[in-house]
Amino acid sequence: MNRWVVYTAGFILLGLISIGGFIYWKYEPDHHFKQMEIPVLSKPVVSIETTPLLREQGTEKNQLNDQSHIQSSSVDTKVIQAFNVLILGIDARGEENSRSDVMMVMHIIPSERKVNIVSIPRDTRVKIEGVGYTKINHAHILGELKGGNQEGTKAALQAASNFLDVPINYYVKTDFKGFENFIDTIGGVNVEVKNDINLSDNQITLAKGIQHIDGKLALSLARERYSQPDGDFGRQREQSQILKNVAQEILKPEHVGEIANLLRKVKKDIVDTNFQDDDLISLAWLFKGMTTEDFTYKQIPGHSGYDMDPLVQLQLYYWIPDSDEVKELSDTLLKDKPSN
């Protein structure tokens, strides 16, 4: 009997070790993404350009327009230590055509458990093929008008890739309703409010301090810019904070056992993504235990300006990126570092 117990315990232990090894082999972030071929959805077809200096607020300065198109160097897709993810929040409700209201590029480094986030203001002035200089958030709706949701995604991917001069490997796209539903699915999210903020959508004021908010308030906060001291840049910071806090909320002990069920709900609420279920589980593993120090967040440097928009034929406000600083930002935060 004792020998039988020992044998049984040994087999159980061997089985547990095998299962643990399989789970590690399949889902451990660094191993998971190294063993698979990372997709490349878009490559930059032009390098970061010198953007014309528009009429700044209160000035009449102009600069020569350098529209030189330079083919970017080829991207090595065989050895990738990190990858870029485009986060798109679109402003559609229902079946209407939509612009991208939120646009962030995340550079994920599984081996270091680090995430760099670059937020692109929706009013950023970029050059779009066949259109000219317009707002980057117009790329999605222009693509949709040509070929529906998929073409809208492709156009947004290419616009971000061209602007930042980096390849994009994955994307996650959601709309207002999907965002709101997902926040409610995980029971809300904690946010730190730096100053009292009046949410224009529902005329509610969020008081300064740590607040636990539901999906409706999270959406209002992610969209609010008029009550932010620095406008759209404050809004972008709130979006980044919500994104990080959602990841941490999902991985609380009470949710870890529900990851598979949460994944089904995530896929339902997300309008579109090329992440597979295995990828999402691996990313959940990656985010577990990460702290604020593991995230680096930056916004696109530049200045305000006005110019005629070729699409609406009106003078519009733009955020004019500083091309040199954008290149430095992209090289530092969004490009894979060569291995030694």
C-alpha cells in the first residue's frame, strides 16, 4: 500500500510538472512571443517628414514645405525582441462611419516586462496619401468610406506607422459602447483624479483623489478635454491611466481565475483585433505584477497651429508635431533595440 501511494504521488507530481511546463512553454510572455512569428501589419512607407510650420496662435510665421518622400529602411521581421500595438478608440455609435478618437502606440518588451506608450493627439497634422496634410484621426474614416471597417483599420495603421516611422504588429480597436461594457464587466476601475474635473457628457464632477468609476464615467473621463487644464493632453493622460489600471484590475486575485471567461467578454466588446486568445493570456501574464515604474508614457511634442484642411476646405486647428523630437521619441521608445 505504501509503495502504491508513493507511485501514485509520483505520477501526480510528474503530471503537475508536465502541465506546469506546458503552461510555461505556451504562455510565459517572453517565451510565447519569441517562439511565434510576429505579424507585421504595416511598415512605414515614408520617413518622418519636416512638417510645414503653420500659422501659430497669434503669429503669421510660415516655413517652406518639405514634402520629400524617403523610403524607410527595411524592417527585419525575423528577430523581434519587442513589438508595437496600435490602440484605436473610434467615435462611432452603431453603424455610422467613424474617426479615431483615441490613438496610442504601445511598445511591449516581454523579456524586460516593460511597456512604452506614445499617445498621438487626434488633431496631429500628418500627410495622408491622396489627401495631403490633414488630421491623423481622419485616416480611419477615409478608409471606412473606401471599404468599410477593415479598410478603416488599415488606413489608421498605415497613418500611425508612417508618422512614427515604425512597423505596427498588432492592433486593438474598440468603440464607445465596447469600452463602456468592458469596464463594467471587470467591476469598474480605479483612477487618480489630479484636480476636480467636470465631465461635460453627463454634467458630473469627479472630485480630486482616488475614485472608483464605472464604464459610463470612465468613457466620459477618457473623452473629456475641455475641463482639463491642458486640454487634449490631459485627456490623453487619463486615457493612458485608464489603460494601465484596467490591466491591473483584470489581474487582481479575484479575476485571475476568470481570465478565460474575461477573454470571451473582451473579444465581444472589442470591435476588432488581430491578437489571438493565446496572445491575450500571455499579455495578461506579462502585465501581472507590473507597476507604474514599468510603464513609460510620452505625448507627441509640437505646437498649436491653424491651416486650411483639404477635406473640409476650412481653417482647422492642428497639433503640429516637431519632426526632430518625434524622431527621437520614436527611436527611443518604439524601436526594437539590437541584441548584443
